[in-house]
Amino acid sequence: MLLFCDTEAYSEIDIKARGAAFYAAHASTECTIFTYALENETVKCWDITHNPLMPIDLKQYLIDEEITLVFHNVPFDRAILKHSMEHRERTQR
């Protein structure tokens, strides 16, 4: 099964001026929207700015080894998720 995913992010950094790696790693950068759809199901949107708790179905999809994740821009989405989730963990301690 395939899980189609996309992220949207906000940052104080100008991505065109500084590049994606600097943008993703900057402390002001945060993942704001995570959209996903399992196979041909309806697209769901997790608005992280309004609800920081990951939806249960998304959490289950992400840990299911039978599901292949499909991102439009893998390097960028991976960097955004890695850095923004690490930042959230540090600030929530």
C-alpha cells in the first residue's frame, strides 16, 4: 500500500536566498501542514498549527512496515520533518 504525503512549512528564512538545507535547519522553521492519503482514499490534512498532536491514523500509517511512503520532494520533506520534529522535542522537554 502507498501513503502519499506532502508537507508545508514556515520559516523566517528566505529559502531562495539561503537554500533548502539552511531553511530546514533554522530554528524558526516549522512544519505547519501535513497532508496525506492512503492509496485512493480522501486526502486528509493535519494542521499542526492548530493541533500539535499527530492524528492516530497517520501515526499508525507511518509505523506500518507494509506501507510505502511517497513524498513529492523527498529531500526537502525529510529535512523539514527531521529538524522541525527535533526542535519540537527539545522545546517540549
